Amino acid sequence: MKALIFPTSDELARYAAASFVTRAASAIDARGRFSVALSGGSTPRIIFRQLADEAFARRVNWGAVHIFWSDERCVPPDHPDSNFRLARESLLSPLGVAESNIHRIEGELPPAEAAARYDARLRAFFGDAPPSFDLIHLGLGEDGHTASLFPGTAALAETEPKVVANDAPQLGATRITFTAPLINAARAVEFFVTGSAKARILREVLTGDDPKYRYPSQMIRPRPGTLAWLVTADAATQLPPELIRHA
């Protein structure tokens, strides 16, 4: 798996926004709708702002786009740490996306209830077929986590594609998250990795000998879907040349 390298986070964000536009058009043509699960963090904020810009926004049929989240903190929707709030402020409100197309995790509920309700919502949305998103956005933590799949946590042992409440002792918190099998059922998964602080873990994730269990992010291998690593140059400084492809 080669990483696609960008000089800056802004250039990465423009590429990601263009990918979103292309994938949305293809999914809507094929199935009448586009299902995407977003992530939180500073890089997604830049991507959201690109998508909200007229140059990209006018190329998307937002009435056929359905927005989900791959994980969420156990906080109300107006909390500063809410992944939903980030997307609402940077993307959903500026574009006026219909409430019926926004499928947020109810982080204000008790974690087990929030996970069960969101899992049921996915089942209702996808119907008889197993949940399979057209696109899932992910980040990479400095400990190798992705979504809210943290090292050593119970959710890593889940073999079913579902939503779970995952206790993370290292955070002193519980998060709501997609399991790895649910992420791996997607048609496309894109990781966004920026900043020099991620250089070491990115090298270990992409070159590690134990791809299933050493780091949670190594469990993400969609089949038959596609996997892309979009990386800024400062985060790629420790990658061997054979894993680098310049945008």
C-alpha cells in the first residue's frame, strides 16, 4: 500500500474534496444516493471547508448525499468535542444540507444505548443488505488508533459489522465507534494523515509485520473496496521510498 503524498494539508484537502465529488456522482448515478461516514479532527475541518466552497459544492447533488459518522464522543451535539458539531459548522450548515440526510450519533445518550440506536439506524438505512458505505473518512492517531478503535480495547475483537460502545481506559472515556468489519465493508476508505507528529506511527502502520493486531488502523483493509492513504509531506518523512507516491 503506497501513500499519496501532498506538499501541504490544503492540497490534500482539495484532492479529498475532488474525490468526494467524483465518488458522490458515481454512487448517485448507480444507486440514487451517496452514503459517507465522516471523521473528526483538524484535517477533516479543512476538507469540509473545501467541500462547502462553491467550486466543489455546486458539483454535488446534496439532496442525494447522506451523512454519517464513523465514531463520536459521548457528548451532546453542541459540545466543542463533538464530531457532529465540527461537520455541522464547517459543512452541513453552510450548505443547508437537509436534516433528513444527516444521521448523527446521539452522543448525549448512555453509550450502550447510543451505539444500539445508531446500529439500528444503519440497518434501517441499508435495508436487507449489510451496511456498506460508499465512502468512509478516517484519521490516524499517534497511538495507531482510527475511528474510536484504540489499542487494547474490546471493540478490536468484534467480528461483526456493527456500531459499539468502546471503553478506552487510556482516555478515561467511552466512545461510540464503527467496528473494523463495518469499516471494511465500505466501497472506499480514505485515511488522512498530516503533521510531523504522525511520521513515526505512519511508518510503523504501513511497514509493520503484524497487520491485524499491532495497531487498530492496520485492521482496516476493505475488500473488495479500495483503501487510500492521503498524507502530507511532513508526515511522510520516515516512509521508505517504495511506499511513496507523489500527487
